[in-house]
Amino acid sequence: MEEKKVVLSSEHVSQFFPIKNGFGQVVNYVKAVDGVTLELHEGETYGLVGETGCGKSTLGRTLIRLLEPTEGNVVLNGEDISHLSEKEMRKYRKEVQMVFQDPYTSLNPRQKVGDILMEVLEIHGVKDKDERMEIAMKMLAKVGLRPEHFYRYPHEFSGGQRQRVGLARALILNPKVIICDEPVSALDVSIQAQIINLLQDLQKEDKLSYLFIAHDMSVVKYISDRIGVMYLGHLMEEAETEELFSNTLHPYAQALLSAVPNANPHEEKQRIVLEGDLPSPINPPTGCVFHTRCPYAKAICSEKIPVLKSVNEKHKVACLLYDKDLNPDAE
Amino acid sequence: MSKEEILEVKNLSTTFRTERGDLKAIDGVSFEVYKGEILGVVGESGCGKSVTSQSILRLYDEKYTAKYDGEILLDGKNIFDIPLKKMQEIRGAKISMVFQDALSSLNPVLKIGDQIMEPLRIHQKLGKKEARERTLEMLRLVGIPAPDKRIDQYPHELSGGMRQRVMIAIALACRPQLLIADEPTTALDVTIQAQIMDLIVDLNKKLDMGVILITHDLAVVAETCSRVVVMYLGQIVEEADVNDIFDNPKHPYTLGLIKSIPRLDGDPNERLYMIKGTVPLLNQIPNGCRFAPRCPYATDKCRTNMPELKAVSPTQKVRCWMVEE
Amino acid sequence: MTNDMNIPFESKEELEEIRKTLVKEQRELKRKKFLKNKMSVAGLCIVIIMIIIAIFAPSIATHDPYETNVMESLLPPSAQHWFGTDKIGRDVFSRVIYGARISLFVGVSVGGISAVLGLIIGLYASTNKVLDNILMRCCDGLRSIPNLLLAITLMTVLGAALKNVIISLAIVSTPGVARMARSSALVVREQTYVEAMRCLGAKKSRILWKHIAPNILAPVIVQMTFAFASAIIAEASLSFLGAGVPSGTPSWGSMLSEGKAVIYSAWWMIAFPGAFTALTVLGLNLFGDGLRDLLDPLTN
């Protein structure tokens, strides 16, 4: 397989949020993301899936440096940006942008659409007002909006149109990477398809890389080249899309995929039901974080922490069932 | 399968009085619910699916906000003829409802046991001990582990999935004939959603009640429902068995919806179908067929004349001029 | 613009045309919305009339407000003295008209100063936890003392002068605005569009002033109209208690204060300045409510 260019990567990134008591002393940490390593290649879509509280959004916000990682490094085009100050980050902001879930709260209600777009250019030093307007107009056309939308306020738009404005705002600086945080989950079914198609068209046009964070497996499967599955702050499995669906290895990923409904009434599915509730990220289980709910858990799973290891060139998994180095009984 | 009708909605319209004039949120909706079936009501936001369900329980204030037309027959009696005070005897006892947001639907300062007992004590006038017994039974029925412990817990001590199970337990406590589930799993994760949907299917069989499942998720419909009603802008555009809806959709809107969702077994290289435009606002309802402005097959007739909901087979009804010709 | 062809679809002129119609349309919508709210229009009318009265006081007044005439003391309302006269024979009507100047000036100054100060304090308190603690504890401290008591204390320290009335009343009403601004800013700060601006590399000060400030303006303005109204009343109370503007200066408050001694024999000395005070406060509150609705784009 050809070596692909890595545009954005996280190396053992952890994000711990301190919990303080009444006196301001740190008593514990919420371990939202714990040692995640992943690479985003040029021009690909990497789907990041997992359930509420698995840390996928936190990881996305760490990668775009809205948050400073507690441990580990975020690397953009070969440069470590993990601990840059807000000022130093500014020149890297052009490279990575974000599209948000809720199109209703992601636009300033007091700014006209045109002003929203032009302000971004102003921040990044486009001094000439006519030039700013021209770029903004072109951007509107690119995301399928009309010139008169330039002068309208966000509340005059439908959810799908707002999401287009959000996309235009992210794209106006010509970024290489876009982190999409559940970009279609707040939209109606028929609008979802419009936005997904638009995302794909833009990707082809500009060679964009997407980190696509979502919980809807059918959408992720459709749009992604590779998929990573997260659980309680850990990356459990990572594989190319077809490989992941045809040869699911991690017991959690198996359960997750088996739960996804398919729009086919003739299909009878065998569901794997997970016992118990999601453990708290404040006191995650020892060893493999999934062992408390895993149907195949063995004694060793509560002692040793599995690491993400390649099983073949398209597929990595963090599970002791497949790890001969840590678990002598593995297959 | 013999069909016993529980509920018949006949030509139901709900009009809201607003500052800007009256808005007809649903317009001439008719369907039946049979014992032991799960009827899916699908549509996008603004199609009136939730208004329909809330109208069945007459949940809108009739003095100031809403006006109902048509009939809703429960056991042959029109719900709109019942005095409002007596509606309480139907709500929760004969028809009950599960909402999307389980956390805000539960009272945070009451133990869950008390919340399940409440309808039992109101409707069935059970004593304290009996009610507690029944509550434990209900908790077991909806699959809550260690019910004797959970019964004395508060809602915040439970996870999202557990809370939705409690909601279902409350709804089913008085063994209603009909359960209306309004987007019961939208706020939940897929693994929990699967469990709750399985529970609803399971209870539907066990208790032999009718279920109306209101959702925007076609995949959920495909997996759980036996019959489907598709709504668009306050009207039913198609009604059919679930297999017909997915294999042989007759209305362009149904077809568009089905083609526009990515399927797990679909081809990722194939471009998703797009329904053009957006759902119009209720005060800008187009003339003629309401879907005409977004329909790829629309003709001049579609833009001027409204088609009727017509049966094309014993189990399928469609509102479209194309089918009539 | 060097080349009009660079704009897709429409020419620059057409675009300008679109912009104009849209701006007009939006303005029209706002105007209609405001007019639809009859109470706020009534409020605005009252405020405008009061301002006109204050500005044109010399031409409206029938007498010199300072001119004393012991012969005509405590006359009831008549054709000559519309609102009657006070103890030393000054024309109450003229004094009420001139009094509008001081009362409105105090109201506008106090409202304005406390809105600006409160907005700044509230905004910066929302950015930094340490700063928040310091600023808010100061505000709490000020608020724990009864308003009037605090104002009297400040007046005693500063001395009786119009400037000092304004300073002390501004100090009294700023904490309320600051609290309101802070709590709104804390909500707005968590909105996704603020996060989006950070992603885009906007500076903190830009986010604070361009994205947070406009979105907390509505509650601040409402709070400001309250400050405006209560300043008029507080000035009246201070003057009533003798701690306000120097005696002899016509203000509604000082007139009420002078009238209190003769309330049984000369009702007009209390009734007219009292009515003007009440009317202005009412007008401001109504106008403030309308303004809040107008500033909220979501209710358009």
C-alpha cells in the first residue's frame, strides 16, 4: 500500500478535566480522552464513532486546539501544535477548521451571514473590504446559497441552510482539514442527504480531509474511508470501512454495529446486548475499560491495558483477545 | 390474523390559533390502529406527526391554543364528545404516551416507585401495598435489574436508558390498550435505542396492545413496525405495510426519503438521492399537492389540484396524481 | 472592486439593489414590530414629551422658577399659576418644567454610566475566575447595603452637588447591571458560535466585544431603563431627605421634599411633581420592554 501523507495526528493524546472541591483543590479527574493515537491522511474521511461520553467530541476539540491536551501531542503537517499559545496558534488556524452539530447555536444571531464570513477574512488579514466581499460571495455560491443570502440573518434560514453557512465559514480560509462534529445529526432526513453530498463534493474539489465525528453508523459508513471506534476515552478499533463492517474484531464494536438499525424490513438481526451501564469516566475500570461489560472478558482483562495493535495492514484493534504479547492465550 | 380495531382517527384536523392567524398543523388525517400491531408514523420536522399524537390525547388547550375537527374513535366512542374532565380517565389508563426526553418527563424530586404507583392509585384505586407489588412487577417487565432497589431511587440516579424504561413502566402501569411512543429513542445512543425498541416490540406482543411509534428514523421503522403512515406537511401521503413502504413506495416523497438515507448494505460510491428544497412553513402551504414544489415528477395538475388519499391495493393508500392515472 | 465579473451570478449594482431592499425590509419589519407593541410606543411618547419639556423649559415655563413672591405663597392652582405656588410664592408649574431638566439629566447620566460600567464589569468578570470573584464580591458588598442608605452615605462623604448625586447613584445601580451582564455573558460564552470564533482564531477581545457583548445587550438595556427610572426616584428621595441637589434648585425630588411639610394644606406641591415622576418612570419602563423585544432578532 502506498504511504499516505499524514496531515493531522494525535500521539497518545489524553484530555483530563480536573474536578475541584469547594476549596479549589483538585480531587479527581474526568478522563475524557485517554491516550488516543490516530492519523488523518490527506484527502480521506476518518469516521470517529462511539456513544455519548466516549470522548469523541473532546478529542475533536483537542485536535483543533480548542483544548490543550493534558498529555501527548497534536501534530499538524509535521509540526507539534499541542502547547502553542492562543497567539501562536493563530497562523495554524487556517489549516484546521470545524463544523458544528447544532446549526442553531453555531451562528451569531446578531450578525448577517455576509458579516459572519467577512469577519473571518478580516481576522486573517484580508484588509480590502471589496476583496472580502468577493471571497465571501464566491463561498456562498460554493455551498449552494444565493447572493441575497449575504444580507440575511441566521434566524431567517432553515437548519440545512444554516449548516451550509457553517460550512462556508469553515471553508473560507481554505483549510486542509475539517473536523465535522455531528454535522448532520440535527437535520431532517431529506436535508441530511443534501449536506452529505455537499461535503463529498467539496472534498473532491479541494482535497479536504475530514474527521467525521458522528453516532449514526449508516452515515459514517457511507462517508468514511476509515473508521475508529471509541469507548470511554479509548480508541478500541480502527479499520478501513469495508474491513470494519465485514470483519469486526473488538467485542464492543461488534455490539455497537449489531445495534444499528438498517432501513430494510426483511433483515433479521442478531443483536448483542451489552449488560450494565457505561462506567463513569471519573473512575474508569482497571485494565481494559470495556471488561466490565465484555461478554468475553477474562481475568487478565481487568489487569492489563490493551494497546492498539495492527492485525493486518488495514486493521488495528485494542483487545487482549487478539494480543499475543500481553495475553498468551490469545488466538 | 384477525384484526381488532382499537382506535380510528377520522378526518382529524388540528388548527392552532396564533398571533399571526390560524395555522392548520394537521389537515384531514385518517388512520386506524389495530390490536397487537405497531404503527409507524414517519415524517420530517413540521409534518405534524407529534401534533397528531398529542391531539389523540387532546393535550392542547382547546380554549386558547387549538381547535380540533374530525373524530377520534376509541372503542367506538368519539374522544371529542367526552367532557374534558373525563379525559383523565382515558389518558394513562386506556391510551398512554412515552415522550422523547425521559429526564424532563420524570419528576426529579419523586422516587421512581412513587411515580409509577401514581397512575395505579389514581386509575385503579389500588392500595399502597398492592400498588407497590404491581410497580415491582412493572419494573421487572420493562427489564430493570434489581427492581426492589431501583424502586426507591430518584430519576437522576438512573442512566438514560433506564429512565426511558421507567417512562415505559409508568405508561404501561394501567395496561392501556394503546401506547403512543413519540420519538422514544431519539435522545439515546444506538445500543440503548436497540434495547428500548426491542422492549417495545416485546411488550407489544406480550401485552397485545396497539402501539403508535412516532419517529423520523426510517431504519427504526423498518425494524419494528408492521404498518407505516408517512406524513408530509400535515397530511398523510402514503399508508402501507412496512414491506410495501420499503420495497414498493408509491409516493415520490416516500421514495425520496428512503433513497436519501444511507443504508448499511448500500453502496458508498453511489451518490445519495436528494429531495430538493426544504419543507415549507405552515403559513406558506403550496396550492395543489403539498409536495409538488419539491417533487421531480410534478405536473401542472399537481400544482393546482390536491390529490386524495386513494387505496391502490387493500393495504396501501397513496395521495398522488401519478398513481390515480 | 477592480472587476465586477468576479462576483458570481449578479452584477455589483444588482447586488447593491438586493442589499438595499433587504435592509429596508428588515428595518420595516422592526418598525412594524415596535409599533405593534402599543404600550412601548406610548412609553416612547411619554419619554419624548418629557425630553422636549426639559429642552424647551425656558419657553414653556410661565414664570421664573427662582422668582420668589411672599405675597403669593401657597396659592392653589389657578389661571395665573397653573399648578399653584409654593411656600415662598414660586410658580410650581415652572419649577416642575425646569425640574424635568435635573431629573432627566440625573436619570440619563445614572442609567448611561451604570449601563456602560456594568457591561464592562460583567463582561470581564465572565472571562476570568479570579477577576470574577473579586468583582462580584465587591458588587455583592455594595448590594448588601440598602440602596438609599448607601447613596446617603456617599452623598455625605462627597457633599451635596448634582455631580455627586449622579456619582453616588451610579455607584448604587452599577452592581445590578454588572450581575445581569455577567450571568448573561456566562450563558452566551458557552454558545457554539463563540467556540467557532475561537476555532477561527479570533482574539479574546474581539470575541468579547463583537460576539458576546451584542448578545447580552438586551438584558443590559432593560436593566438600564430600570436604573434610569430608579435614579429619578432616588434623586427625589435624596432631595426629599435633604441630601440631594442644593436646596432651591428645582428638581422633582426637592419639590416633593419641600411639599411634605404642607401636604395637608397645599396638595399641589406634592401632586404635580409626583405625577411627573411617576409618568416618566412608567414611560421608561414601557419603552424598555419594547426595546428589549426589538433587540432580540429571534422574535422578528
